[in-house]
Amino acid sequence: MEPLIVFDSKKCIGCHSCEVACQLENDAPPGVQLRRVQTHVSGKFPESNTFSISTACFHCNDPSCVSACPAGALVRRPDGIVEHVRNRCIGCGYCIQTCPFHVPQFSPAQHTMRKCSFCILRIAYAKQPACVAKCATGALTFLSDGRPAARTAAYGSAEGLHMVYEVEGKAKEYALPEPVPLNTVTSYQLGKWLMGLLPGAALLAWLWKSADDQETGHE
Amino acid sequence: MNEITWEVPVAVDLFFAGVGAGSFCLAAIAARKNGPGWEACSRMSSLLAPLAVVIGLCMLILDLRNKTRFWVTLRVLNVDSPMSIGVWLLSSFFLVSLLFAVCELPRSTRQRIPWIGTLSVWDRREWKNALGIIGILLALGVAVYTGVLLLVSIIPLWRNLSLPILFFLSAMCTGFAGGSLLTMLSTRKRNPDAMKAPIRYIKRSYRVILPFYLFAALAFVISLSLSSASRTEAIHLITGWSGLIWWAGVIALGIIAPLILVMRRGEIRFNQCWFLFGCVLISGFLLRIVLVLAGQRAL
């Protein structure tokens, strides 16, 4: 069972109910928004149009934050939810530096990272996530089993994420992922290490040898 | 969103990790040579290596606020995370550099260390050589890790392949400078001429390292400007306050001025050495500060 939240921009009126519900449910301190509603303007006056979009953690299938975390505080569960185990979080902020969607947020008061938990406790008790439950217009809907087959039937291609967006135009215009990005931490990581290790080793070998040359007078 | 997550303590940690790695390499190289200057150089550099790592780790622990949090990272090894790999590399390097420093201590001082001071293993040449080789490999990993840590992030200024080698070269320069400065301080009254041979070697090393360092720094800026994703970041880095630090502090003070000094014929005078090593150390620190802060638009 892979849960899924679907957002339809045509139904969203930008009332911020989801944001408030999320803050209350997760007891988020001021300044930390686990769900954010952003209002965009499309087109040019007089044919311009405003629309709102509600975003939170995408719960990627290959999450950069899980790869980056040095304390094992971020875990991808078998159902696809990326869980943040707060008592393991050391507050190093590395997940913030590596998430391509700027999702994790630092809570100065608790000195730990905070992110959307997909309301795992509510889901366990067969309830909807708080943001979905409090959405006034039905712009956010929850699917308890959003496996690829179910997603394709209802909402088209949405592989790799557990937050799906029904928007007009291209997802990029809404700062949404299109296509699903590579894991920024693991992609070509060995190559990145080798970019430093190989020339570094060559230079160290030269430094080692040149000390011997100085002794024998080969300057 | 421009959330500043990493502040000055992180830059200080990266700097001291580099100084530790570089000074250990100098210590391990100097330990193979004979002469009073080389002995002092090896001893002081080997003492600086674990000390620098501890200062860096203290800054990290200070930044995490909670003292116990750092130890959580030593209960987990996430091979995908450069930070996790780095923590393990730093911890192993600290241990090896500490053992190497104990080997380098004079016997009378070493014997005062409780429990382990009187062990015969410290006098065995092969034990010290093995520690030197293992330590150099770990130092290489530590110096490169400081660059890879930033490289895998989403921050456009840091997503540049020049960063690991740039940080490695800076680590070697600052480590050599730190080790030499400490040695000069320790020998200046008793035997100031002893340092002539190590300084001659460091001058030769800088003649090779500094041009590569300059090339890596310029390649970093040029490649940032050529990529459309990071062009604005490049402009931000090379203009304003960060530009002043980059051009005046990192390039002019830390690379060009020392390069002019080491490229000159003849031996470097003692007072010139203070200037040379001081410039290199200040510039290495400024490099970390400007990259960490300007990357997050905090400078």
C-alpha cells in the first residue's frame, strides 16, 4: 500500500487551511512551514490569472535527504513515506542543503530539522492527513493505495513521488518536479570523490618523492 | 528560499580539518628525514594535526548545540552520505594522527603519559612508518571530503567539480604553513638555522602546489560563469564583499603573493617565512568562509 496525495490547482482557492491544519497537527514552531501555499500569476494583463499551489515533501522514491543524513534520522519506509525520526536528528542541516525542493526546514527553537511526515499516525488510524482533511474545496485528495497502476489510471504518470499535482501547463512553471530528479547526493558520487582523490594522490606521491630527491641533491 | 543553515563554525571546521590533514602530511614526510630541523618539523606538525582536528570537531559540536548529538553520527555509517563518510574519516584520522604524535614525542615526555607511555612499540620504526602511510591516506580522504561535502548539495555555487581539488590544495598549503609556523616558533631561539632544510623543501613544494591552486581557483570561477545555472552565483562570488574577499584575500594574499615569494631565486629569509605562512593560513580560512557563506547568500 503506497499512500498518495493529489493536488488539483483548479480547485484550490488559496485559503491556507491546509497550512494551518498542518501546523497544528505537527505542532510546528513559528517560522517553520511543513506545508506551504504559494500564489502565482500566469499570463499577461488583462488576460492574467492567479492561482495557488499547496506544496509539501514529495516523498521521493530515491530521496536525496535520506542519502545525505549522517545520523540515520531520515528513513524511507516500505510504503514510500520518507519519515523523519526526530530523536535521531542532530540538526546538521545537510538534508536542507541537498533536497532539490527546499523541503526540510530548520527549527532554531528545537535545533532539529522538520518536514512533512505524511501524517503517519493519522494514516495508521485510517484517517486522512490533516491537510487533506481540512481542505475546504477538495483540492487535496488522499489515496491510501497510490501504486503506479492506480496513479496511471487516475492521474497519468506520477512515478517516483508520493505527492501528485494536477496543474495546467508545465510543472516547472510551478516549481514542481518534472521529470522526477536524480538523487543529488548519490548521482556520480564516486566520480566526485575521484575528482579530488586522484590528483590529490598524485601530488602527495610527488611531495613524498621530492623530499627524497632533496636529500640526494636532485633539485 | 535562502535559509542559512551553515554558518561560520562550519567554515572553521572545514578549515581546521584541512590544516590537520596538511600538517600530518608534512609530519609524515619530515619523519623520514634526518636533521634537527626535520625532527622539529615532524614533531610540531604531528602535534598540530590532531589538535587542529579537535578544534574543528569542537566547532562542529558547538554548532550542533547539543554535545551528545555528534556521537550519534559515530553509531551510524551511511555510505551514501559524504558527511557520514567524512565523520568516520575525521575520527579515524584523529586517532592515527594522535598515535603518530605520541611516537614523535621525546621519550622523556612520552614516558610521563599514564598507561601507554612506557610501551616499547613507540620506538619501533616500522610502527611509525605504518602510521605515517595510513595517516597520509586518511589525510587525503579528509582533505577531499571537505570539498565533496559541499559538492553534492543543491547550492549552485557548490555544485562545481573543482571544489574537491581546490579544498585539497588549500589543505596542503595551510597544513604545511601551520606546521612550519609552529616549528619556527619552537626553534627560533635554540637553533634558528635548523629550519633551513625544511623551508627549502616547503618552498619547492609551494612552487608546484600554488600554480595548481591558482589554476583550480580560476577554473572554479570560470566554470561557474560558463554554466547558466550558476552564472548569477559566480557574479555574486566575484563582486561586492564576497568578491573583495575572493580576489584580495584568497587569490592575491593567499596565492599570488606567496607564489611571487617562492618563485624568487635564493633562500627565503626568516621574516619572509612568517609573512608567507601567515598569508597562506589567512587565505585558506577566507576561502572556506567566502564559499560557505556566499553559497547561501549570507555574504
